[in-house]
Amino acid sequence: MFENLSEKLDKAFKVLKGQGSISEINVAQTMKEIRKALISADVDYKTAKEFTATVKEKALGQEVLTTLKPGELLTKIMKDELAELMGSSSSELNLNSKPAIILVAGLQGSGKTTFCGKLAFFLKNNNKKSPLLVACDVYRPAAIDQISVLAEQVSAEVYKEIENKDPISISSNAVKYAKKNNHDVVIIDTAGRLAVDEAMMTEITNIKSSINPDEILFVVDSMTGQDAVNTAKAFNHRLDFNGVVLTKLDGDTRGGAALTIRSVVDKPIKFIGTSEKMEGLDIFHPDRMASRILGMGDVISLVERAQQQFDEQEARKIQKKIAKNTFGFDDFLKQIQQIKKMGNIKDLAGMIPGVGKAIKDVDIDDDAFKGIESIIYSMTPYERSNPNVLNGSRKKRIASGSGTNVQEINQLIKQFSQMGKMMKMMQGGGASKMMEMMKGNNLPRF
Amino acid sequence: MAFFDKIKNLFNNNDKVSSEESSQKQKKLEKSLEKTKTSLFNKITKTVVGKSKIDDNDLDDIEEILITSDIGVETSLKIIDRLEKRVEKDKYINSDELTDILKKEIEELLVVSKDITLEVDSVENVPYVIMVVGVNGVGKTTTIGKLAHKFKKAGLKVVLGAADTFRAAAVDQLVIWSERVGVDIVKQAMGSDPASVAFDTIQSAMSKNADVVIIDTAGRLHNKINLMNELSKIKNVMNKVVTNAPHDVLLVLDASTGQNAIEQAKQFSSVTQVNSLALTKLDGTAKGGVVIGISDQLQIPVRYIGVGEGMEDLQMFNKEDFVNTLFNN
């Protein structure tokens, strides 16, 4: 996620390696590098300057109190500072009212509508809510269609008034409708607007005063540059929003906006968007993000996501099958589907410490499984549970059925048998410890 | 009040303030938004006035100014380097001269390109094919609507291809634009193969003797290699209908995007040979300074700028105007 920044910081810390203690001089050099790295990651110029100054001050102050190496000490101080800069704890939505009204605002193209769909999905699954999506973008062509399609995807109801061009009355009608129809959350999607567009900013202020939302969320594209400060301040000034949503975090640089906005408007980042899929929404955890920035990975997020999606019973069944050597292609297929449910594999892998960097230039998304799936679907049930029977003529048939060639089939069989071996090995030793960890015990908390 | 004091104050707003003070702060904020453009210029004037040479402190200040305009560390250093060399030659310099030199140095980093309407005749007997690419939410579809309007006004027959078959209601959005502008559109069902939409569009345009084809594509983050490969597949299919198509690959960039835009330009270029840029949302407070680095490093010109949501809100990029707006002279 923040690989690029981490890489740059790694480089900056290299300057410190091999030095016994933190002195004014070696810190200054490192800080200059860190500041450049932060600025290149779109952290606001002033925020970067203040941040490095604070870290430097703390580093010099702590020198005598620790036995850590300078690089390690600085990493720790930076991580603590980053976490503090981005908010000291995660902040949840206030959903106490019936219905709880959530107003979503932001610039054009920041990802408001996609976020609304994801939030509805999230609240349905995690909070057992019955959300009502409200289409208040009456300006952009097909915006209402877009939210309707997303509503259908997440099986939520959408409230729209095709003929009504007044978002203020649509939003207040929607709240009435929600009350009557037992929706406990109302999510209001609004049109994208520029902070300097006075008419549009007045409009959203009027929406706010007419429905009195419990939560106002400001949606920001994580790729935003130095202008993030201006925009966030202007929206905050008009709406006094409760929290920030950072979108498109599955891209490659970013982080700058996360660091900046949190510090300059003093509002928490509540969610991060990490794909175009409706599952691609996570609660923002400042401390985890700080660890991630410093290349320490995000083990907790990974474990939580895995727990959420991974069916434990299914896992046990598979374990037994591996032990008995009856693990077949059908089980393989199930595993693939489990993994796919967890979201983008690159996201997941990026959360493992040290892996983020290694897979920076490798793309592994769900399409990677398409070929494998079609090959397995072209096998007979007998073949799926008895991989050993696959001979030349069977392979030929499968190849023509799946639109692949025999070579690809051989490759899959090879990978499959390697995987089987690997899984057996994992069952023996280290893996059981790993499984314990995955079940939520003894998690490292940083 | 100096530019940096102002920012410092905005940072220190954790202090408890009276309502009168806070309303003053609000006014100040509004004013500062108004002044985002002028403050850059004023700052430079202040740092160099009455000096025969630019000293290190002045240059540091200029660097800071360039960076806060999203010009980026690398390009800012390059601009300052060029400025320094100029100042070495011309011993005496006043603030006006310095600003002019600075502007010229920046302008020299910007490559220019012609309006597409002037290039349409360069292809004979076939439509001029434009493929529009970019990350999610930059304004590809809106830009296409505006471009179609512009070409139609220039008397060209336009056909749009709705090859964003992925994002919810993307096809509907382009259909509405085609109706608004009054041009033909070729579409298929959501989820269908975008390459096949592109293929159909060009074939249909040929049978209709159209002059220009604009193919919309789904937004995609440039680090998703499979989606990027899909883009080159769409591109290659066009070449099968019309040799050398697409004639133009237009990368749309959001002006509020920071340094990541450079990576976007690099990655999209590597799969589709981007040959021009459209910089959108320049009617906000963002300056889009990152295109200077893109233009310099990758030699990709900015062709169009988007300045609003209306049909007419598309302009030719003019580097002098662009740089002047950075300094708001």
C-alpha cells in the first residue's frame, strides 16, 4: 500500500546504519531524506516539515535512554509520531439514532458513490443494519443509475426521485421514507463539488441543515496532492464533517493525503477504500497504517480479514483431506473461491511484513485464477477427486474444453502437486503455530 | 501577512478561540483560498527584490513554492538549477526579470501539441481514432462528452464507443452525453468485452463515413497489471480495423492528483503509448503542476484542459496561460 514511501524511508534509514548513537548531524541528514520522501509521497510541505522536526527533537531527547540501534529507535519514534499524526485511535461511526443519517460529500471523482455502495454492504454484514441508499446526485449524467446498480449489487434499497432536481427535498423525503420503512441507516450520496463552487457548497450546507445528519463523511482520493489541505479545510469549514474516507488505496504511491488531512483538519480517517469490489472497504487504523508506512506490515488487518472470510469448518475439512492425501481439484477450487472472497490477493499479500516490497511490480489479481478455474471446471468429478488418473487423452479433452492447451494443464497439475506437498509440510510444524495466530491468539500488537 | 505565517496559523488552530476570532479565521480561510494563486507570485517578489543575486535562501523559498504547486521535488530542483545558471550569466536581476525567467524556464519544460481537429485530415479515408484512458474518477467520460461536442461544432462526424463495460452505469453516462451532444454511440451490454466494443465502434464508424471515433475505457489503477494488459489488447484490436489506429491515446489526469500522476503517465504510456494528456478539474484550487514533470520527463504534451462540467468547458492547453495561472500574473 505505502510501499514506495517505505522504500524511501528504508533508504533514509540506511544513512544511520552502523552509527552508534544519534547525533545532531546524522539525524539532520536522515531527516532531510525523510522530508523529501514524505513530500514525494504528497504529504503537505508544512506537515512534512513539522513532522520531521518533531521526530528529530524526540530522537535527540531519547538518545541516552535506550539501548536500541539508532535506526531502530528512529523507526519506533517515527511510527509513534505517524500514528499520532493520523489520529491516536480508530474512530467508529455513530449509528445510535433510528435511523442514523450519514451524509457523504467530496470532490468529483473521489469515489463517493462507490463508497456509499461499500458502506451499505459493510453495515449490512458487520452491523446487521438495513441501510437505505439515497441518490442525491441530480447533476452528473447517470449518477442515479450508478447508485441503483450498486444498491442492487449489495442488495440494499435505493431511494430516488427521478423527476426531482432538488437534492434538499430528496434527502429529507428519503429520511421520512426510511422511518416509515424501518431502515435504521440512511446513506446519502451527493454530487461531486469543488470547494470554490459557492452555489454547490451552499447546497450541501442546506442539505446538512435540513436533515441534521449523525455523520458527515468527507471522501478523498488518496492520490490527491498538495491541494488536499485546501479542499479538506474548505469542506470542513462548511460542513464540520465527522470523518474522512480515503479511497483508491489499492493504487501505488499515496499516503500523503492520509498524513496531511488528518493533521490539518483534526478529524479522523474512518474508512479506507481498497478496490472496486463492494467488499473493498476497511476501517482505518492509524497505528496499523503507521506500521505499514514503515514497512512493518499489517498483520492484524490481514488476520481480521482472513477470519471474516475464511470458513473455519471448511478449513478443517481441507486439513483432514490433506492429511489423508485425498485433497483433490474440487477442494483446490473451493480454496481459490475462499481466497477470492478475501479480496485482492495483492492487497492481502501486501499486508504481510516484508512482502509488500517484493510484490510491488507483480500483479496478482483475481484474473489469475480464471484459467485454473476453467481447467478444473472442464474435468469430470472423478478426475477432480483423483488427479492421478489424468492421462494424455484426458488432458487433451480438458484442454479443448477449457480453451487451454495440454502444457497449461501439465503446469497446473505440477503446481497442484507441489501445493499438496507444501501443505503437508506446513501441517507438520510451523504452520500449526501460524494457524493459532490466525485464530486471533497471541497477536503481536504494535 | 506572509504566506508561511498564514499556513503556520492554520496549523495552530487547535488553540481555543473566541467565536469572533473563529469567524475572523473563517474569513481568512476564504481569503486564503481566494489568494492561493497570488501568494506564490508575491512570495517570489519579496524574496528577490533589491538583490543583484539570488542567494541560497531565496532559492530554497522558490523550491518550496514550486513544491506546494505539486511540481514535485525532482522537477523543482531541475527548474531551480536552470534558474541558477541563468542568474549566473545575467549578473543583475530584479524581481520582474526573475519571475519572467522562472516562467520561461518552466514553459521550456512543457511540450506543446495541436488541436485534434487539425490532425483529423492527416488520416485519409478512415476515421481518426482516439482512445481515452486513465485511472478511476479523473473525468474520462465527461472529457469525451466535451470533445465530441467540440468536434461536432467543427463540422466533424463523431462516433463514440462505450468500452467502459465495467463500472456501474458507465455506459448510461456516455449514452446521455451522446444524446446531449447529438452524436452516434456504439455500445454493448455491461460486462461485455471492451475490445469487441472498440472493434464494433470503428467498423460502424467506417460504414457511416465518420471522421472521428472516441473510445471510452474503464478507469483502472495503473498498478493493476492485468487491467493494464487489457488496455493494450483493446488498443491492438483497433489496429486490426484501421491501420495505425488509435491515432491518439489521450490520458486523462485529475489536476488535484499529486506526484502519483507521473507514475500514471509512465504506466499508461508503457502499455498504450500515450501521446497526449487532458488535465481536468482545473476550475478548482488545484494547479496541476505535476504535468510539468510529466511533459519534461516523458515528452507527453498536455493537449486539453477541463474547466467545468458543461459541454463547452474544454479548452486547448496553452502553456503561457498555464504558467501564468501558476503565478497569477
